[in-house]
Amino acid sequence: YIKIQTKSRDIEENIMNLKVEKLLENGKEVSIETPYEDLNKEIGGWRAGELAIVGAQACQGKTKFALESAIKALRDGKSVLFYSVEHSEVETLIQMVDMLVSEGMTKSEASTFIANSNFNFVHDEKLSPNFIKRRAARESLTDEGVDFVIIDTLQIPSTSLESGETINYAIKFVNLKFAKMAKRMKIPVLLMTRINVDKEVTQVNKLISEDAGVVVSIQA
């Protein structure tokens, strides 16, 4: 009886995943400039159908980088689906307003700009690849659709590096999930990743660069 239940749940899960994959294929091809001119020259912006990985240690500006990328896309009239593990919607919106004010807007102008933009925010402390894909598929059915997916932040664990567990973790999330999602949706997917140990930067970049279109390291 238990085995039958498990098989049934597995079948339902597989059917749901197939439906999600089909919805993701309806995406339009979209490329987006980064907020940094030098980076645009170097990589050509966030390219359609590609996963971009931005890795850094804790407190080195990953969320700021992600929000600057979101604001640039919004200014260009794109729709952004932003996932956050660590920050609530209120915290994120306040930070976005502060960033726009620092660029010369008033608080009123910044608030109005964000309110009138196609910015969809999801906060979940236990984000999973399947949840992210399903939400992206649902948003793709709206009139605005989805032009840019940003995920802030998934952590690459620093334990058991020699055993390969860290590398397998990276491959699982990058190769099997987000890189394929970007290709199916034909849009850029920006994944912010926390890397805790210096030696991981080189090792992880070397492996995941085979699946990611771009790998960027933020270093103090």
C-alpha cells in the first residue's frame, strides 16, 4: 500500500513536471543588458537562453548586484521574476527605492517606478528548483510574461569538498535545472551563489562554466 502511494505521487509529480516543461517552452527570446558597461562589453549582456552564475562569499554584494541587474531590466521595459531566499519583499523594495534615490530619483518617483514596473517577487527560505520552475511557468502565462529570472541566493556548501559533494551539488542545480530552464524559456536566468571557501571559486567555476553561459566572481 505504501509503495503504491509512493508510485502514485511519483507519477503525479512527473506529469506536473512535464506540464511545467511544456509551459516553459512558450517563452520568447530575450537578451538583457547588465547594469555595468564594462561587463556588457566583456560578455555581451545577459544572453537569451543562457544561465549566468554570480558567485561570492558572504556579504560581498550579491544581493546588490542582483537588484541592480533587476532595476536595469525594469528600466528597459522588461518583466523580472525575482526569487529571494534571505530577504522579504518589504526589505527588498526598500533597498530598491534607496538604490534609485542614490541615482537621483525622489522616494516618490522611485516608489512609483517600481509599482508601475513588471517586478514579481517571491520570498521563500527553502527555494527548490521545481518550485522556481513552476512559478516561472505560471508567470509566463500572464500578459507580461517573464523576460528575466533572478535567483538570490543559493549556497554552495563548503563541507566535503574533497569528496565531491560540493561539486555534485553545483551540477545538480546548474546543469539539471536552471541551465535547462533558461534554454527552454529562451531568456536569461541569473543565479547568485554563495561560495564560502576561496578554493571553491576556481573549482566550481571550472565545472559549472560548461553549463552556464557566463560565470562571474565578486571579490572584495
